Amino acid sequence: MTSSLYPAVYQALCSSDIDAKPRLASQCHQQWLAGQLPRAVDALPLPHPLPAPGRPARPQLVPPFEVPRQGLGSVAGRAGLIHAIAHIEFNAINLALDAVWRFRDMPDAFVEDWLRVAAEEAKHFNMLRGRLQQLGFDYGDFVGHNSLWQMAVDTDHDVMVRMALVPRVLEARGLDAVPPIQKKLAALGDAATVAILDQIFEDEIGHVQIGNYWFTTLCDARGIEPLACFRQLLIDYEVDNLRGAYNWEARRAAGFSDFELAMLEDFAVTRRRLSAGA
């Protein structure tokens, strides 16, 4: 058993073992809740740029536009979709662990929130991997991309920016995407995958809510107006994944206000117009 928080989290973050990483992430959360992981002031290594966390040799990482889209009518097509979601969840384990390990000036409540997220992402990954195996595949059998972790690298200098652009953008887009996927899978009779996505969807609302809370809390502490800050960050970081429909109900449940949702929709339309005219 690792004796303090930061070495334990770093061990999980750097683990490249497909079985060990989810287990270690869950263990960190359980030990924290049990009071077994003190925040030792002499814990090393200190936060440093981390170009890549621990991950297995497979899947092969390719640019996002090189990830093939497969129809859901075949078992392989459905497995490819499940693999894509599992890949997101695997990266989300690393993102949550990195938030704890990196941003050490944050209070204990922040640690508890993001260790909980890491443990839930680990649970999601294991559920999806189990479903892949039921279909005759495994994690690593399809390619993946590195966009999620790249956002972690891009935001490793400021916890407020991380909270704005990871849970409030990347994870929130999952709230928009999951229900249409479930509808398609239900039409194909894949009730098992739909049930897994039900549980993931409910947990992800909480993850986005956590991101909303810490982003607005940090803005308040710095005397910054949250919506103006968020809009400027979308511009500064050239966020381009705001296209498509929003899940209004889920986003409201996660803490987005109607005013902000209207702003996001308007901003997405503006970006589409700019792209069209470029």
C-alpha cells in the first residue's frame, strides 16, 4: 500500500497495465475515503509536464480524422463504437487522476471529487471492456485518438482552464451524444450496451456538475465573471466541437444555466458561419 496521496495517484496515472490502472484508480478513491492517503508535503515527484500518461501498447493512436466510422448493423461495427467509448473512459481515468496529482493547491473537497470521478471512469471502462469481450473483441482491437489527453496537456498550467475545457466541454458533449447512440442500439436490440450507457450517462451528469462547480468557484475566487471567461477560453483554445444538438435536460441537471446554454448554441452557430465563410 502506498503511504500518501500523490505517489499513489502518480502510480495509477503512470500505470500502463490495462487491468491495473482501473484497479489502482478505484483503490486511490477507497483509501482516500478511509483516511489512508494523507497529503504528505514532501511527496515527490512535483507536478511536471506529462506528455503521455501510462497506457497499453494498443490501441494504436491515430489522428481523429483517421479513426474509421463503422455502421452499427454488424457486430464488428457495434464493437467499434463500444471501443471508441471505452477509449474515452480510459483517457478520462487519466484526466481525473492528473487533476488530483497536478493541482495541489486545491482543497480536500477537490481531491475527493476527482478521485471519485477517476473511480467511476474506471468502472465505466471495465463495464465497456466486458461488453467488448462478450462480443468477441477487446480494448486495443481498434484504433483510437489522443484528443482528450492533448487537452490535458494544453490545460496543465491552470486548474481553472482545465475545469472549463475538460468537464464543461469534452465531458458535456458526451451528455449530448449518448442518448442518440442508445436509441440506435435499442433499435438493433442491443439492450446490454444500452443498459451500460444508462449508468455511464447518469454518472457523467455528476462529473460535469463537478466541473461546473469548481470552474465557477475558481472564477469567483479570482473575481472573474464565469460566462465571459468561458466564452473567451473557447476562443483562445479554438474549441471546435460545439456543433450539433445539445441535451438541454442533462446539461441543466449538470449545472448549466439556460442563459449559458443559449450562449453556447449561439456561439456554435457563429463558429459554423465563420467556418463556412473561411
